[in-house]
Amino acid sequence: MTLAPETTDLKIELRLNEDWFTVCDLSALFPGRGVAALLPDGRQVALFRDRNGRLYAIDNRDPFTGAAVLSRGLTGTHQGRPFVASPLLKQRFDLESGQCLDDETVRIATYEVRAQ
């Protein structure tokens, strides 16, 4: 989902099963920086907003270390695909698919996200 810069009074929601769960205000997301949020089942999600206003939500847990740190990773693009690099071992994860760009056998969960 892509948002105009002036739509800052919106709430960020994730689809969990069949329902939408409100996570935070859009104003909490700054382009290029991640935010971690706790889900009702105890998992953590990492939320990102790119410079074009597009929103992404992925699992916050780094599968290589088990640490909940992906929200603190560096964002970028590789072959036109947005990614976040883990701040620990630097593996890159595609923000749209969850696929690890450095190890094709590893994938993290992604979530449908919207602003309402």
C-alpha cells in the first residue's frame, strides 16, 4: 500500500487470520526506519514505510540468530526489490516476500498491511 505524505492521522493495521489488528499510528513510521510491534499472540512484527509511502510488515525475528531485531535493520533495494538487512549478521530480507536474498532456503513471514 502506498500513502500520500499528508495522511499522517491514519492507523496502521495488519491482517491476522480473517481480522484486521490496529498496530500503531502512521506518524510512528519514518521512511527508512523500522518500528517493532507486539502482536496479540506474543510474536513481534517489524513495520517499515519507504520514501514513496509504501508500507511493509514482516516478522521481527532474525531467523539466523533468533533475536527480535529486524525492525532495527537498514533498508535498501536490490534489483528493484525493497529489503531490510539484519543489524546482526547482515542477511537481507525482501520486504514484500520475506525471502532471504542471501540464502534461498530461508524465508520470514510477511503480513498484509494497510492504513485506515
